[in-house]
Amino acid sequence: MISVVIVNWNSGPLLERCVSSLLKHAGGCEILVVDNASEDSSTDFLRNAKCPFTLIHNNKNIGFAAASNMGWRQSRGDWILFLNPDTESLPRSVESLAEPLMQDAGVWAAGGLLLDLTGKSQIGFNVRAFPTVGSVAADMLLLYEMWPGNPWTRRYRLSGWDSRLASDVEQPAAASLMVSRRALESLGGFDESFRPAWFEDVDLCRRVWNAGGRIRYEPAARFLHHGGYSLGHLDREKFLEYFHTNQIRYFAKHHGKSTAGRVRKFVITGMYLRAALSFVRPPAPSTSPAASASIYWNVARHFVALHEAPQ
């Protein structure tokens, strides 16, 4: 049996489209929606829905990792698909994603092919290698803009990777990530210290590989991916703090405190660099140069104040 766990936070009408696509193309799956105290009307349709589903409502946002753990632990399936509410399943997408896990016990997890609304593969986001200090440096110092073909960015974003071929991968996007129950029980699920979101999926994939499991990319499992809807409810400064805090936490956990300290320094330098560049090119048309610079400056000062990398 396949269980689908959808963690929802202010996903608006996309959640209904996600669930409807599952009912249309994967009707035999168990569906569990874990709502992290959404303030919009995204779950209203579930209250009157006649389809079988489980709605778990949290009174506060406990984070993606904790909500995902809550969902799979209440599920009954042998294979659990963690599906973002901003995705839509296409015909046979869920079944195709499950096949590698059902056919080979050495495969602990699998990710599908994410398509934008024009049907184009979201290469660069869909599958990546595990991050390194080099890939962080190339990103934070904007090296990828000045030298797009640099080896650190190419390796991290898998430049030249053929998204048409099924293969073992390190880190598929968590927007459509299926994991066997056996693997989740063995690893203890997601690490809930990654809050509220970001890098909990990278950490889980790293632990799968460390434990000897494999992760497959299956291009026949196609999902439309809208992307970024819920981020509209989170201000830019908070997003940067959460993202880079969890990035540093990931490096501390898997590469040690010293390496995490180097990553923190690159983050600080990158924020100061972006603050200066804001007066030349603000990140969004609606953001003034001064406001943009203030955001990056504040984030840099936040990480300067951290004398030690998070444990």
C-alpha cells in the first residue's frame, strides 16, 4: 500500500488541486494532510470532501520535518510519498515512483521528475548532489554568475545530467520524495531540529546513503510543480535566516563544527556582498535598494552574532 503525506502551510487553492490530482491518478492511495496551523482557507474543501483522507490539524507550525513524521507514523503504507501541496500528479506518476522501491530492497527512496507549468523539466532543482563547502562558496560569493561553468556549481547542480534517464542519485527534490517505511523506521524519520523547513530532506538523503541505502530518480514519475506559493507568507529576512541556519546545521551534523564554521563565514560574506550590490540591482522590482540592503545586512549580523555553529 502507498500512503501520501502532504504537509500544508497556507497553500491556498493549490492543495485542492494536489489532492484532486491524486484522486484522479492514484485513487488507491491513502492520503494524509498534515496542516501546520494555516491561516488561509486551503483546507476548507477537505471538511466537506467525500473522499477518504486523514486531516491532521496542528495548532501551531511545528515545521516540515515534525509534520512529515507525524504523517507517516499515522499512515499504514509500506511506501510513503512525501508530496508538496504545490504539485499535481500526472497519470501513473505515483505508481512509477513506487516501482523501484518495490522491485529492489536496496532502494530506500525515490524521487520523480518535476515539470514546470509549461511542461519543461526543472533541471537544477529536480536533482542535486550533496552540498559541499565549494558549492556554498560558489553560491554565496556569486561565483556561479561570474563563472557559470565553475566545477563546484556544475557538480552540485549536476550540469549535463540527463533527466530522461533513471539513475541512482544523491538528493532528489523533496517535492515528490517516496521513502520505504522500513527506511524511515530504521533512520527515525526526518530530523526535527531542522525547523521550520529546509535541509531536512538533504539530511534524510545523506543518512540513507550513509546507512547503505540507495536513492533512485525515476523520470516516468512526472509531477507538475508550481513552486514557491507558501513562501509568499514568509518575509525575505526570515527565510534567509531559516535557510542558512539549517544549512549550517547540516554541515555541522555531517562534516563537523569546523566545516560548519567555514560555511557560516561564507554566508556572512555573501550577505554583505548582496547588501552592497542591492544599490546596483535590488532582488525584486518592488524592493527599494535601501530595503534590500537592510535585509541582507540584518541577516549577516544575525550570523555574526552566532559564535558557534548550531549543533
